Amino acid sequence: MEPSNKTQISQFLLLGLSTEAELQPLIFGLFLSMYLITVFGNLLIILVVSSDSHLHTPMYFFLSNLSFVDICVTSTTIPKMLWNIQTQHKGITYEGCITQMYFYILFAELDDILLSVMAYDRYVAICHPLHYTVIMSPRLCVLLVLISWVLIALYSLLHSLMMLQLSFCPEMQIPHFFCELSQVVQLATSDNFLNNIVMYFAAVLVGFSPFAGILYSYSKIVSCVCKISSAQGKYKAFSTCVSHLLVVSLFYFTALGVYLSSAATHTSHSSAIASVMYTVVTPLLNPFIYSLRNQDIKEALKRFYFMPTLKDQIP
């Protein structure tokens, strides 16, 4: 049989995390709760940073961008999964799948890039404190974020356009809760060799470069901190990096866990369950990490909470 032409595709079927009917209400309630907490927590970070003048610094500008991207990456996948569970319909249109794939790649890779930019910000703050405001100017901060958006948008567009060249049979089953790039490519009935080459090469280039930047920044930070004579000075310098280090560790260790689990089990279902960690759990925990470990954020949250009360007391 010849491969079906891609114009014949009506929809893909997202199999989700489980096919057992009795587990669907539990999965729906759990993911709805996590999604609402994720949106609320990251939105609160954005509101606090934008409303508090004490936080109008490069570090918190990048943090608010990270929170926005975390909201977007979860909003790309979870609402569709919840809708499918609620309606008991697993279908997603061909166009919808390509669109979801585009935005997921966009926001997931932006997460990675922003973590690298935040590491560079900490490097400048600790290693070049006297020149920090000059180097990390508002213009540079906006430019770094803008360049990140443009580059990753083009990167995501490349994968989406290449996906349009593949052929699929009607109603192909995707063993995942969203249209994940590698899963969809493997389902193609036409030659996907070029897609695989580009996918793995781009993953190494785009995925490894930010991580190498983070390693370089922190190697310089450790070198600078070791030169500080007082223990209190070392603690004060390194304490500004703790929240970022926790977020970086959570992001990369969960991503590595997904890779190792899929390589060890060779099952798509196990990979789908493991991917929940970096697609859902990581964006969920990021606001808590910065809220609990960062004194500036905690103080800003207090001011934000008591702001309406203080305004009411002013005659």
C-alpha cells in the first residue's frame, strides 16, 4: 500500500496518560488543580514584579518573563487534555496538532533560553558588581528577551514546516497527552529521515547551548565567590543564586529523567508519564521556589498583599 496523502488526514488521536475509564476523573481533577495553581502562582509573580518598584531590576524582569512562559507552556497542553477527558473525545485535528506542536516547542525552548539568560545576569551581578547597571541596561535586557523570542520562533517554525511535508494515515494514534514532536514524526508513513536528522541536530544545538552557557556562568561565579575572604560575603553573594540554581536543577534533571526513562523502557507510555515532570510539575514549582527562597519576593508579596489595606487607611 502507498502511504496516505497528508491531505487525507482528518485528525490524530491523543491516547493520554491512561486508557482506563475509572482513572479519568482522578487525572482530570489532579491536572485541573495543578494547572490552576500554576497559572495563579506565575501570574502572582508577574503582578508582584510589575507593581513593586523595588523589583524593577534585570533579575526580576527575566523572572517575570519566565513566569509568563511557564503559563503559556502549560496552557498549550493541559486545557486540551482536560477537554478531551471531559468530552470523552481523544481527537485533535491535523491543523490543531501542528499548532500545538509549534507553540509547545516555542515556549519549552524559551524556558531553556531564559534560564541561561538569568544565569548570565547572576554572573554579571556577582563578578562585575560595579559595572552591573551599565552592562545589564534595560535596553540589553529587552534585546536579550526579544532575540530569544525571534530565534526560538524561527526554530519552532522550522519543525512545523518540515512536519507539513510528512504523510500520515487517517486517525493516527499518538501515545501521549499532547502532540509531542518526536512521537508524531515516528508515526509518519512517508520518509522521515530528514526530520529525524534536523530534530536531533537542532535538539543538541538549541538544548546544549543554553546549558553550556549556564555551566560557564556558574563556573565564573564559583571562581569569584572563592576569592571573597569573608564567609558572610561568600554566603551573601551565593544566596542570590540559590533560587535560580534550584529552578535550573529541577528543569534539567526532570528533562534528563524523561530521556533516561524513555531510553530504558522503550515505551511511549512511560515517556508520556515522565514528561509530566517538566511540562507540568516544573512550571508549577517555579513560583514556590522563588517565593520561599527569595527574600525580595517574600517582602514584595507582603507589600502586595497589604497594599489594598494601606490604601483604605489613607484619608
